[in-house]
Amino acid sequence: MATAKLISQKAKAHAPSLSQATTAEKNNVLQAMAQQLKADADVLLQANQLDIANAKKNGLSDHLIDRLLLTKARIDAMATAIDHLIELPDPIGAVKEEIKRPNGLVIKEMVVPFGVVGMIYEARPNVTVDACTLAVKTGNAVVLRGSASALHSNKAIVRTLKKAFKNSPIHPDVIQLLEDTSKEEAANMMQLKSTIDVLIPRGGANLIQTVLQEATIPVIETGVGNCHVYVASSADPDMAFDIVVNAKTQRPSVCNACETLLVEQSFAKAHLPALVERLSAKGVSLVGNKGACTLDPRIAQANEDDWSTEYLDLRLAIRVVADTNEAIAHINQYGTKHSEAIITESLAERDTFFATVDAACVYHNASTRFTDGFEFGFGAEIGISTQKLHARGPMGLKALTTSKYGIYGEGQVKE
Amino acid sequence: MATAKLISQKAKAHAPSLSQATTAEKNNVLQAMAQQLKADADVLLQANQLDIANAKKNGLSDHLIDRLLLTKARIDAMATAIDHLIELPDPIGAVKEEIKRPNGLVIKEMVVPFGVVGMIYEARPNVTVDACTLAVKTGNAVVLRGSASALHSNKAIVRTLKKAFKNSPIHPDVIQLLEDTSKEEAANMMQLKSTIDVLIPRGGANLIQTVLQEATIPVIETGVGNCHVYVASSADPDMAFDIVVNAKTQRPSVCNACETLLVEQSFAKAHLPALVERLSAKGVSLVGNKGACTLDPRIAQANEDDWSTEYLDLRLAIRVVADTNEAIAHINQYGTKHSEAIITESLAERDTFFATVDAACVYHNASTRFTDGFEFGFGAEIGISTQKLHARGPMGLKALTTSKYGIYGEGQVKE
């Protein structure tokens, strides 16, 4: 089986055919990808069934099996997403800034692709399609390392997508899938600094931590979300209830769902039982600090681990706090710098929260569930950055580009 | 002696007093720093003499001792640089983008400080002043780890700079110097992900590589420059000579100096001896490939290592190449993605070079020596990035900031 080193060398060798392609050439490949996915739907579904059968044999949870599953409708949705991607403006080639210097030098900061992007990700096969299509749009070659459990699906998808390069000047080897899904080969891939420019891990906390520890390639950390909603005393109760219920229950398995609710004392005294009623009706099980437990017997005692756990489930930790400062201190101690909300009618409290909470996205009077490239209007998303270098929050096409200074001279030398 | 962990915790604890300071409060501290440096000049010079005496005892080269040396004039220059920094616009608080969504959400991408910046650097004490003053201007606390050889100077400088916070709401502990200069404690510092947001190493190739290997904190890779000048056949010979001589000899010890000269065959045949004459007159010793050696006996045979060596000295490797494609392939194989120049009268060759050379800065008909924050008009510089995440090329104030999305709602929940 080809090593990560070998396939990344291939990706790098052919990357210029993509980085220098015109917008039309890139969109033509994307168009062909959308058509080919639909044309090959049966083949993809068959390959996916092999993964599903293995997953059942290996006792994977229904939840994970659902993430792995391809259906005709899901393949159609992938094709539709590509149609939308085609319509987005091409970020490459733009000049971000033009500087004219007194000595006559003209300096242009140009938007360029990274070169080769590495993706290490878990089960969902649609990430394979997202990564390949966003890479093509942004002029980047891509090296994919999906999980063993999705290997049949990923191989079939990549085979299908590569057909789309048939009549293109762009070489199909700009897409590379690592078929050796051993941990050793993944570790090797994380060290390929000379052929992979940036690494984007997508998956659970363990995957992300492993990549951060082992990679020497620059990494964009994504996705772990221990998100909080803080309800201040001045909050509108109906709005607060709706937002808390939405942030917790609308889709509990995703990174921008709420995991801990912070409630200012006087609001809690007046309204916590009614809120617990709403959450219980949605099947949410609750743990809390003493202040919370005393106000409602349906809240079990929380332990220290609860404050740092991303449940990804219908489970919520509740902490009654003395004031906004205690809420902010709690978030800055236990949060993962993802999405943090304050519900309040006080603009002063909002401003303090926005200024002092250290997170990619800070919300006022809205659900944390909006942290998403599509909800932000980016039209595409490759992940959600929870670190501070390069990109923060939802990452659209722009996050898959870097810059290069072009300096135009007429013989200038340094005095 | 305080550990890296302890001092970074202090920096983080007091960072909000700086990240939320007004522009006037930050500039007042900078003003006081400039004054205090001049007032304490004698104390600083005395402390520096201890380092210089040690350096001589330890047999450091004259070149390194000169980098370590403080003089009255150098201290005055530091103060003047601070005066200029005060005049630069404050990058913090700007809104980079404002998005209004159909559901009424308003999303503002705000410019914010990182929080705590870690610097690991080698001998020059002026880096201590640059790091502290640029950090204050950009609202970042800073944790410094300078080299053992500059410890007396760095301690004295930090003591002086901290006096500038006397009448300020900003806490002096936003500046922290690691006085334990052991390798073990530096390694500990590189792992302090919960208290340091970003790490900027500045120094030689070994230092940078160590940090890249050992750090779990996100790193901005800086500075190693194996830079090339490529002279195409259509180049104006006089311009080419001036640029090559300038790029190699104007200050050979810096990262943006030229280390390898690439010359297209027909230009080399016509002009290489005359160019060698100019370089030899400046004391440059030369090695080259066969094509170069046959054209001039003053060029010694190069070996494979020469192509990847950053000499930082009056030494130049010369390779005669068949054409522009061979020059570009050479640069992309041996370059360090720093600064690469083409000298040509052909705009088509320039465009190919700009599109395909993978470097932070690509030059047409100008010396590579201009890769510098001041030469780019940034008014300040914390280093030169040679990687592709976050910042590329010279890093001014903007490179010490990140962004944060503020989402303003009226009760929006996700459907």
C-alpha cells in the first residue's frame, strides 16, 4: 500500500496544475464531480454497505452507524452542496493590500492557496467530499486520512471524484487518499512537513489532541466545543428558555451545542424550576452545583468532571453563579474557546462578556447553534477553528488560503 | 527561581488589564518606557558589561559579542523606535467585517489581542525591548525566554520597562521574563498551552527546529532564509550586478541576504566573470556547480550541502541553470520559503516565477534585502514568518492580533 510520504509527494508534484488553474477550470471539475457522484450513486451505496456491515459486526453505536451511513438523499445533498460551491467567488488571485513605498517598490499582498492540505478525520464520508471540493475551489491539493471504519466508502468516493478530472488540465493526483489507516502511518503523515503545508484534524477530542501532540506540520485546531449559555438576572425569561432549550436539544451531538448552563442567582430562584420543566420534557438529564440542586430536586449533584465534559448528548450541567464575573471566570476556566452565549437585557453586561470571554464566537441573546459556516453566510465550511492563529470560528474558503507578497521593482537595492 | 508555568499564569491573570486598556493608556506606558530606558541607561550598560565579560570569557565570536553589546546610542535608538511605535494606529478594536444575516443576526469580526504571547529568542537584548513594546501596543501580555548569555541585560531591561507601569491601570506583571535559562525550563514553557496562546521563536535554525519539534503551543515559524537571486538571460546586466552584490554583501549576516545565485546559461556565458569580479572585490568567496566553475576559475566546486546552507557570511553559491524552470525547481527544492528574486526584463518570466515559487516574498528586479517590516511600511516588526498560517513575511502589529466573532441577537434559535 502506498505510504503517506509517497502520496503526499504525488500531491505536491501535481499541486501546481491546480494552484494555477483558472476559476472556470476549477468550476468545471466541480461540476463534473457533482454529476459523477449522482451517476455513481449505486456503486457508492454498495461500498458504504460494506462499511456499515463491518460497523455492525464491530458493535458500533447506532449513532456512529448513522454518521457513517450513505443514502441516495445524502449523495444528492452532496451534489447540491457542490452546485452552491461553484457559485461562490474564487478567493484565489485577489490582492488584499497594495503598498507603494517611497523608493518606488510596489508590494502586493496576494491571496494564494496553501499548496497541499492534509485532513485527518473520523467516520463521516461526506467530509471526504467536502474536503476534496473545497480544496479544488481554493486551488489546494489534498491528502486525506479518513477512519478505517469508512475506508470502503472513502475509496469509492475518491475513485468517483477523480473521474471528474478526465477532460481537465488539472491532474487527478491532486486528490490523495491514505488507504493504510494504521495509527503508525497517520503518525508518519503528521511529520511530512516538506510536502504537506497545513493539517486540519476533524473529529473528537482524542483525535485532535493526538494530532496536536504528534504533528510537526502546522495544525489548525478544530471543533471541540464545551459551550456555555449564561443567563443573567436581567434576561427575558421566555427568550432565555427558548435559547437554552434550542442550544441543548436541537442537535445535541454537535460541537456548538450547549453543555453547561450558568444561571445568575436571582434568575435561578425565580425561574430555574420552570426551565428544568422545559428541559425535562425534552428528555434532558440534569446535574448541577449545590445552588442548582437546592432549587430543584430533578437536578442531581454534579462532580468536577462535569464542568469540563463535552457530553454531546441530552445531558446538561447547571451552575448557579453569584454574578456575571463568576460566570465569565467559569467559562474562561472550563471552556474550549468555541462558542459562548450571554442572555441579558443589559448592554453593559453584554459588552463585559464580549470583551472578557476568550472564545472564537461570543453570542448575545442567540443560540450557540449558529456557529457554522453556512449560518455565518460563508456558503461552505471546512471546520470550526478553536485556536487563534490564521482562522478563528467557522472556516470557509478564505481559511483555506494564505498570502504571498509580490514585490515589483526597477532595480532597487538597500542603502 | 520562578518556573515558566508560574510566570505564565501571572501573565495570563493580568492580561485583561492590558487587553482592555485604551489606546491612550497603552501609549502612556510606551512613553514612560522610552523615558525610563534613557533614564536608566547607565544601569543597563553596567548589566550588559557583565554579559559581555562572560561572553569574552566563554570565547564567543566578535560577531556574537557585537550582537549582545548595548551602547548609549543603541539605547537611544530603542527609545526612538518606541516613539515611532506610539504614533502607529492601534489595531485592537477594529471590526474587520460585519455580516447581517436574513434571520436578523449581526455578526462582527473584531480584532482582539492573542492574550499571552511567548517569545523564545537568542542573544540580542533589543529583541527584549521590541517584544515588550509591541506586546503593549497590541494588548498582549508577554512571556520572554532570552538566552543565558544575555540574562543580566534582559533582567535589567525588564526591570526598567516595568517601572513604566507605575501610574497605569495596566498591571506590570503583563511582562514576564523567564530567569531560569535551562533547556529543560524552555521545553516546559513550550508546553504551556493553557496559559500561552502563541509562541514566536526568533534565532538560528537550531532554535527554530527545536521549538517546532517540542512545542504544543501554536508556533509562528520565523526567519531562516536560504534566499536566492535568479538572473534570467533577458536581465539588464548592470541592474543584475547591483542587485546581486547588494543582496549578498550589504549585510550578509541577516536572513534576507542572498545565499545562492542562479544564473541562466547564456547570461552566465556573457557576464559571469564580470559579476565574479564585482563580488570578489567585496571579499565574497564563491562556490558553484560545474557550469559555473568552467566559466570562472575563481569559483570553487560546490557540494550538495552548499545548496541548502544559510551561510550568513561573505560566501555565495552559484548555479548556472538551463532555464527559468530549472531555477524555479531549484528554489522550491532548497529554499526556505522566505525571499526569492528574479531579475528579468520579461514580464512573462516574472509572472511564472511569482506564480510558482513557493515563498513569503517574491521579488522582481529588486534586492531580497527589503523583506523587513520597516521597509514594507509596517512601522514595526516582531519577526519574519516563513510559514503559511496566520502571517506570512514581515510581521507588524497586525500579526500580533487575532479575531473574535461577536454575534448580536434578539432571541434567535436554530430551526
